[in-house]
Amino acid sequence: MRRYEVQNSVLNGEIGVPGAKNSSLALLAAACMAGEDVILENVPDILDVEVIKDIYDDINIKHMNKDGNLHINSGEVLSGDICPVKSSRYRASYYFIGAFLHRFGRVSIGYPGGDNFGSRPIEQHVKGFQALGADILYKEDHYVVYLDKGKKLIGNKIYFDVITSGATMNILMAAVLAEGRTILKNAARDPEVVDLAMMLSRMGAKIKGAGTDTIVIDGVEKLGGCTHRVIPDRLIAGSLLIAAGATGGSVKVKDIIPEHLMSIISKLEEAGMEFEIGEDYIRNKVINQPMGIKVTTGMYPSFATDLQQPMTALLINANSDSQITEKIYPNRFRHCHELNKLGAGIIIKEGRSIIPGKHNLKGEWVEATDIRAGISLIIAGMMAEGTTYITGIEHLERGYPDVVEVFQSLGGKIEYKENLIEKQCEIETA
Ligand SMILES: CC(=O)N[C@H]1[C@@H](OP(=O)(O)OP(=O)(O)OC[C@H]2O[C@@H](n3ccc(=O)[nH]c3=O)[C@H](O)[C@@H]2O)O[C@H](CO)[C@@H](O)[C@@H]1O
Ligand SMILES: C=C(OP(=O)(O)O)C(=O)O
């Protein structure tokens, strides 16, 4: 079985951070909105990006890696029919709708995949597309968003009932080429939204207010090419700082935008960690034992739901009880069941985890059930005595490029292993 084997470690050193997955997935769709060359710098080398390149190939979007940058040209794109199987392999395939609706008047796509931690509705995306004049058809393994013959996307005022980064970015893309003005109210303020707005503006879009809860878009007739650098991944940066603290080490995380990490840094400070913060780096100071704290997740700039899992691992070693209240995905606690196999003693109760602290962990077989669950298990494995065997590593591969090499470079004892018998069978049946 493919797995990581992790042993007790102390992380020290310095490390750069790759481009953000959650930005890149939107930017890679937005890059197909112009017929001209779009050059994306800092795109992470992760599974979700490989799937997108596969989708590009299917519909004749040219892409090429050159000097570490991704050159994309959709001048000869064939259609907005995206393979349902491939688009269901990751969550954010829905961005192809926002990107292609104006161009083809019809986008057919598989239902969103991605991490499975309970209900992840898309009705706010649907509401937004409908407000701009589109209709939607639900089929068995895919859905179709379309404009009736002769109809165009027309700008509108859209109020999101919940704050959603996905719907904000999707409707932003569609609105950029809609006729007239669109106003998005109760929009998400995430750095990834701002990153997308920056790139679209470079392509010629007229957008004001990205990063606030009201975004105003004045439609333009067409977009052109551009060069854009993906923002650094704040979730990887945060995970590495937590990992350093949890293992009793000190790591300088470089090439980041420290402001994007303010909520996590504030909570880590409450737990007793200290930091040196530079213009583009953060370094933690060594801490022996964190203090127990209360964390509540929320949309940016609140504490990210994607960082509560590594935070949970750190708090297993705290000097008193901690509590994490999950407001974005109330059932996102599968990592806690796995951490309990290592001896964490976490109790899950009504959208909340209670982490008793002061628990010594012991290596065991555990399963990464989503990207962030995986990173919490690596951290816990480095805190535990003995060997921790982590399966389900394809989840980590969706979001953390070269995760083994990254941790190894900081002194982490982690190795990738695969079962030789299974490997042999693969070779023989190939
Ligand atoms: C690829 C990507 O960028 N994934 C991130 C994105 O997911 P994703 O874009 O799916 O998450 P959203 O920001 O849309 O979701 C935020 C909240 O809104 C709710 N909602 C969302 C859409 C909708 O139509 N209706 C609705 O009720 C969700 O259930 C959730 O409670 O933001 C999540 C929340 O920060 C992160 O965990 C994911 O890593
Ligand atoms: C939930 C996540 O990803 P996705 O939305 O792509 O499933 C994540 O990155 O933690």
C-alpha cells in the first residue's frame, strides 16, 4: 500500500513556499478566457493541476512549461464540454463554467469532487449564473450551464446568502465578460479572490473592490494575454509553522505574504509561540509546550478551516484542554478519529473538537481522509514515539507539492513507501 512512514522528528531550517493551490485552480481556468498567451508563474506541481492539464488536452488548450512557468493558449479551444470523470476528480473544476460561459454559451461538466467532509453545496454558484441570465440542467453524471440561443450574459446585482470563495470567484469570472455592471455583495475576501481579480485586471477586466465584501465589475468585450505570478500558499506556510512549533523546532518560512497568515499567527501567539516576522518571511521561536486555546474557524480573515487540522495536532501536546469549533464545515473532524488512533484522546461534539492536551502519541496505521487531515497526521507522526504509517496519501498529493522532500529538508523523518508485491503486480499487468 502506498504510504508515508513518519518518525519522531524536530523540524529546523528554512524553506520557501510554492504557489497557492486554491488560487491556481481558478487562475488556470481564467487563463483560458483570452485567446492569447497567458503565462502563469509559481503554479504548484500537484495532482489537481495535472488533471487540469489533462482537461486542457481534451479541449485543445495549448500548454507548455518553460523556464518553470506555465504558458497557456486557448486560441483554438474546441468547446466547453469538460469530461465528467476528469472534472469530478477535483473540486474546483467548476471554475471552467465562469471562464467559458461567455465564450461558448454552454458548459457541460461533472459534479465537483475534491475533499469529502460532508455537504459542499454549489447553489450560490447556480444563483449567480442564473442572475447573469444562464440556466442549468442536472444530468446523472454531469450538469450543463447554458444561455438560451441568442441570449448574452447580462450584469446584475448578486447577494451571496453565505460567504463563499468558490462562488465569488466563479461569478467574478463570468461577470467580467457580461454586458454592463455586476455588483457582488457579501463577497468572500480571501487572498485567492484578490489574486484572481488581479490577474483578470491584467487581462483587461474592470474590477473594483476585490478583497472587500462588495465587488463591482464593469463588463468588457474581450480579454487579452498577461503574465501573472500565483500568490504563495498561505495554508502550506501556516502548516509548516505549526509543524515547527509542534515538533519543538524553529523554521523560517520564506517567500510568503505574512499578512495572509495573521489569524493563524495570532492564535499561535495565544498558544505561547513567538515569531519574527519579516517582509516576506515568518520564523517561529522554539517552544517546549503550547498552552491550550479555543479556536473558531471562519471565512477569511478569520481562522481558516483548512488550518484547524494541523492546529489540532499541535494542541495534542498543550498543557491544558483546547477546543476547536468548526463553523465552515461542521463535520470536518475525520482527522480527529485518526489522531485518536495515535492516542490523542480527542472528543467530537456538535461541530466542535475538545483536545485534552498532555497526550503522548504512539505510532500506528492511520488514513489521510483529506488534504489537511493528511498534514495533521504527518505532524502528529513527528510528535509520536515509534513509526506512524499514513495511507490515503493521494489526498496530500492534491495539495502539497513534494511533501516528503519538504519535510526531509527540514530534518523530518518521513519516507515514501510502496508495497513491492503490489508494484510487481502493476508491472506484470501493464
Ligand atoms: C479549491 C478551493 O479553493 N477550496 C477551498 C474553498 O472551497 P470552496 O470554494 O468549496 O468553499 P466555499 O468558500 O465556497 O465555502 C464556504 C462555505 O460556504 C458554503 N457554500 C458554498 C457554496 C455554495 O454554493 N453554498 C454554500 O453554502 C460551504 O458549504 C462553506 O460552508 O474554500 C474552503 C473554505 O475556505 C476551503 O476549505 C477549500 O480549501
Ligand atoms: C478542502 C480543500 O480542497 P478542495 O476544496 O479542493 O477539496 C483543501 O484544500 O483543504
